[in-house]
Amino acid sequence: MDRLTSKTRIALVVLCALALSASVIFLLRRRAEAVPTKPSAGSTSASDSSNYRNPKRIANLRDSAIKESSGIVASRNTPGMYWTHNDSGDGPFLYAFDERGLSRGVWKVSGAKARDWEGIASGPGPDSTRNYLYIGDIGDNGERRPDVIVYRVAEPTFAPDDEQSTKRKPVFTESAEIIRLRYPDGPRDAEALMVHPKSGNIYVVTKQVFGDPHVYQAAAPVAAGDTVTLRHLGELDVPSMFGGIITDGAISPDGTRVVLCDYLRGYELVLGNPSVDFNKIWKQAFSTIDLGSRKQGEAITYRLDGRALLATSEGVRAPLLQIVRR
């Protein structure tokens, strides 16, 4: 009886701790929605989202196999089509959909495993005549992985019959290349993977529960098979109560803008002079962007023409949100 009582007490303590944690997260979310965001150095407004129109839900993702959309990128081969993937717990699958949310097929990435896929980007690769997808297996909640993996695979060329493919009967991609990345200052958790559309440089922005997020770079050309030590470029002063909890990011197709997001909003950097070193963008002031209602927003990208942002959320039949630039 005493042993049972001890177990019961332990269980009650655990339940109370979980309830307290949930309450704190809820209050922080409410506070973040109510309190103006802090301005970055040189910014003109604490919540300057005037560059974009109000967010609009343009569709819901129809494929029920997409349960935790954790990354999104616009197809370069097929304008109007997008790629996404699930968070940890799924296999190495890429899901294609259009701007109506309709499934356009499922691809299994050959030669890849899915430990904790958190981001996807498009960029140049070994063959200058082809477009490549970069898939970031970069999640590390416990910050224990000595290195993380980015899979580079030629973007599939879409055929009409491919839209009949499913998770059970997928189309297979070409064999993926494995790029291993190592942080110079020890393991870190990250969900934002970006690739510059012209240089091919790879960027990772960390997810920090406490403190500001860090940005790292792997300079192109990045060879497959080797372990590349990332270069630390600095910390980012994101104007948010959740300043360090960055869940995704993207570079615009023309290489002059960067957008990051957390669970609440988007944050954009703009390079005033496209002819200068791109890395100067990390020193610019952020503007905030209303991304609309998302259950748990972990994916954002630019539309192929760069004139709008697209964002998804976790959950089945997740909303597809579009935010058009003025």
C-alpha cells in the first residue's frame, strides 16, 4: 500500500508539472499576441508588416498523409506546385501539392532516412542544368547529434501519372547525396534550412528556447560524403517574445530577402543592394509579418515569383496561407 501511495504521489507531481508547463506556454502565447514586438536596431516600427497584405487561406492540404507539414518549398520545375514533408515519425517522403491544396503525388527519397526532417529548400547543385532539393534532417531536441544531415536530390520532373502515387505506392526520386554538417560550437537544435538560389550556400538558423537564434553557413560548393564544419555568422535579434524559437525560413528566388517564422509570426530581412555580399542581410532590421491563424506553424516559403509568402501548419488538412507583398 505504501509503495502504491508513493507511485500515486509521483504521478500527481508529474501531472502538476505538466499542467504548469502547459499554462506557462499558453500565457506566453497570449502575451506574445497582445504585447507589441520589440524593434530591431534601425527599424522604423515595432511591428512593421506594411510590406504585405493580410494573410488569406487559399486552400487546405487534401492529402491525409500530410500530418505535420514541417517544411515547404516552391517547385522550380513545375510552377504552381509545392513540396512538403512531415516532421519526425514519417519516412523519407516528399508530398507534392498545388495552390488548391490538391495532392500531386508522393515521392520516396532514394538513399535517405528520416530521423528528424525539419526543413526543405531549393537551390543549385553539381549539375548546373538541373534544380535540386535540399532536405534538412537537422532536428536535435536533445542537442546530442555530433553532426546533422542534409539530403541533396535532383528535383523530380513532374508527370501527369505521378499524381496517382501515394505514400503506400510512391514514385522514387534519384539517389540522394548525403551532406553532413557539424556546428563549430557543439550540437544545436534547428528547424530552418535555407539555400541561396544563386551561390548555393547553405544556411541553418537554430531554434533556441532561451536566447537569440544563431545563423550558420556552409559555403558552396558543398561536396557530398564529407563532413562540413559550419561557419558561425552571428546571432539574430528577432523582434518577438519567442525570439529564438525559429521553426522555418526561406530565401527569396532572387536572393534579396530572407523570411523566418516562429509559431506566431513571420520576420523578414531585406538586402537593400543585391550586388553586395549576401551575408550582410543578417545585419539588417527585421520587419514582422502577420501569417494568419496556424495551429502550429513550422513551414514558410516564397512563391516562385517572389511576390508572396506561403505558409502551412501542422495537422491533417492543414491550411495553406498566402501573404501577398504590396
